[in-house]
Amino acid sequence: MEFTHNTFIVTGGASGLGEATVRALHAQGANVVIADLNTDQGTALAQELGERTVFSRTNVADETEAQTTVNLAVSKFGQLRGLVNCAGIGGAAKVLGKNGPHPLAEFSRTLQVNLIGSFNMARLAAAAMAVLEPAAEGERGVIINTASIAAYDGQIGQAAYAASKGGVIAMTLPMARELAKNGIRVVTIAPGLFMTPMMAALPAEIQQSLGESVPFPPRLGYPAEFAQMVCSIVSNIMLNGETIRLDGALRMAAR
């Protein structure tokens, strides 16, 4: 798919992996809708990038707000060709911790944002893409979801997070198969340890230790490298129905 004149929504686009993706897509000539709950950061980023960028305050798990963001992309730029789901939350809690069982509300919230939010945005974006005139080889759009290597190597305390990201991976192939008739591709990226705002809040020595646990390169991933993978997926029409680990060959230990 071409970037120039095409429009992409990036959820979680105000910071971290999402911000890097917004910058990369914009640099390639795309129109970008920054969908995030952080109004200050999202607005500032849109103002910095200027033309071809707009911010939309979005709770990805809310039907109305998600639809409003999709509608904005279409009304502002004329069409929607891509969705990159980067919005998500972390958190850690043991199934049976010192204070008792894992709070059910925390488990539900993690799935609501990471899994249901991703699906909510994907279904609404797919509806907007399906009515477009096809581009080269019949392609109408691409949906890129963000999972995590925790879906495969979930550590102690990550039951909720791993379940939410495992769900994202599990829906990738059936969505790709179903939307193939509409010319819409679905691909998931499962990043390892990346320098995100959450990671940056940790002490420097912990960041260094975590980075050194990666086989090669022995460091934390850069958000720009995640964004580079997004752009590669957009450009390569044969990438479809797959989850790509972006982790420097890291396999997480139990704790």
C-alpha cells in the first residue's frame, strides 16, 4: 500500500510506540489521526506535525468514541486505509497474591482495553475500508494490531496482560481470512522489551539490566524500530494473517 494521500488511525498515538508510528507514517506522506486519551500530548503532537495530522480523544473500548474517530478520519481526509492499534495498558497482579485473589475488576479492565478495544477499533475501521475503491491488487486497507511476547512467555503476575495480548494474536488469522474478500489485511506485531514511557519510568540500572537480557542486540528496542516494522507491513502486501515477534530473540523467564 502507498502512504501518500492515504489515511491511518494510530491508537495510543500520543506517546511511546504509537507516537513513533505517527511520526513515521507522517514522514512517509500519510494523513494520520492520533487517537488517544491524553489530550495534551495528542494535541501537541498534531500541532507539531501540522498538515495531514489531527488529534481525536478516543477511548478505544467505547463504541461511540471509536466510531467518532473513524468518522473524523473519513470526513477530514476523505477515506481510511489503515489502522494501527497501539493503545494498551499494563499492570501486574498475581492470581493469588499476599492480599488474596487477583482483583477481577483489574483483569476485566485489562481485557477491555487491550483486547476488546483493539477489536472495537478494527471492526469499525474495517467497515470504513470495505466501501473504498480497491487499490493495487484489490487492496482496500490494512489493520495492524499490537500484542506482546508476554502472550507467549507471560511471566508471573502477567496473567491478565498475557491473556489480553494472547487474544489479540488469536484473532489475527480469523480476521485476516474473513476480511480477505474485502481486500483488507490484518497483521499483528508482538514486541519485546522496548523503551516506552512505562519503561522510561524505571531506574536506569533496571533498564540496563533488562536490555542486557536481550540476546541481540543486547538493549531495549527503540520505538522507531517498531514504527519501521509498521511501515514494512503497510508496504508489503504479502504480509497478512501473521504475528511478527520483534524482540531480538528474547524469551522471557518465569519472573
